[in-house]
Amino acid sequence: MSVTLNSDMGEAFGIHTFGNDTALLDYVDTINVACGIHSGDPSTMAHTVTAALDANVTIGAHPGLPDLVGFGRREMKLTANEIRDLIRYQVGALTAFLDAVGAPLHHIKPHGALYGMLSRSDELMESACDVAEQYGVPILGLPHTAHQRVADRRGVEFVAEFYVDLDYNDDGTIIVNRTAAPHDLAHLEAKARRALVDGKTTSIHGTEIDVTVESLCIHSDLSNAPDVAARLRTVLDERAPST
């Protein structure tokens, strides 16, 4: 299986944008589109879908928590039913835009704090799998967490992600930062290569963590995101089998 490069996009409201979507489309294989809850608006969703299709990039849904001020990066107390409804509502919205242009939904990847909540709770992850089953698409998530455990049990296709621009806890979950900061390119490349070759990364406390890499994620709101994506694209292309 070829390792893909993915990025979160469409995280804007009208003229208020802070991502590097246009530049990143030159490097990524698939994108995760904000569905109007943590960020995104109808016209931004439509534009992002069209731009991705023009770039021959696959499109997944990026549902988040209803916290505009916190950009979906602050946890909320929600029931499993509320989580299911939130994800279904947002995936349905994106699917309407995809249907309008004859494009398929490629996957579901939860956003921010919701992603973290699902990685730690089998009960909440069951709700995400309900929606993935409904649409017949994979879920992108963290290996060796509730993401993979529940997806495997439910028979939902799972794509293991690795985050080069986020730090890891000792249990293999990620630390969701409230704001993005630029990263040293050499450090991120070395981190990605180690994960790809050795299946290892190091937590913030120095613990060695086993990782599985089927997709690398780069966040579009990093100020140097295009440079990071270009570096990662080179790494992945070097590993691609020759034809």
C-alpha cells in the first residue's frame, strides 16, 4: 500500500482565511474538508471541492466540534448519540457538494479535539463508525488507539495516520495544539523517515512509541506548510515503487 499525504482544508469563513490550501494541493494526495461546524462555510466548501477535483485530489470529510471560537480544538462533554449526530450532519453536508459535481466521498477524518476524544473512547468511536458504515468509507485515525480498535472490530476500513507536525503522548495519542507554529524542516523530515522506516516515534517524555504509517498529515495552517509538504512529498516519492 502506498503511503499518502493528506491535509485539512477549507477551514475558512468567506474572506477570512488562514490556510495554505492552494499551495498544498500541488503536493497532497487527499484532503479533509471542514464541514461548517468548527470552520468552513457553504461557499468555501464548494470552492474547496472544485479545487481538489481540478488538482486530481481525493476528498474526505473533516467533521469537528461546534466551537467556532476555539476552532474545534477544545474538548466538549457530549454523548455518543450527540457525537453520531454531529458527524452525520457534517458528512451529509459535504456529500451534498460532492454529489453536485459527481465526486465520491473518499473518507472521514475527525478534526481536532473530536479526533482526540474518539481516540480515547471506544463508545464515542462506535458513533463515528456508524457514519462510516452508512457511507461505506474508511476512517483516518491513530493506530493502536480506540480509532483502530473499534474500526477493526466493526469491519470499517481504517487508515493509520502519522503526524509529523504534532507531538505524541506516551499512549500514542496526539497533543492537539490550540494554535499552529512553524517547524524545522530537517527535524520533520527526520521524524517522518523514522516513522516510515522504523515504525517508531518518540513521545514528549522520551517514550518510544510504535506507529503505523499509511498516511502522513500536514496541517494547512502552519505558516511554512507548503515547504513541509514539499519536503514530505519528496520523501514519499523516493519510497514509491518504480514503474
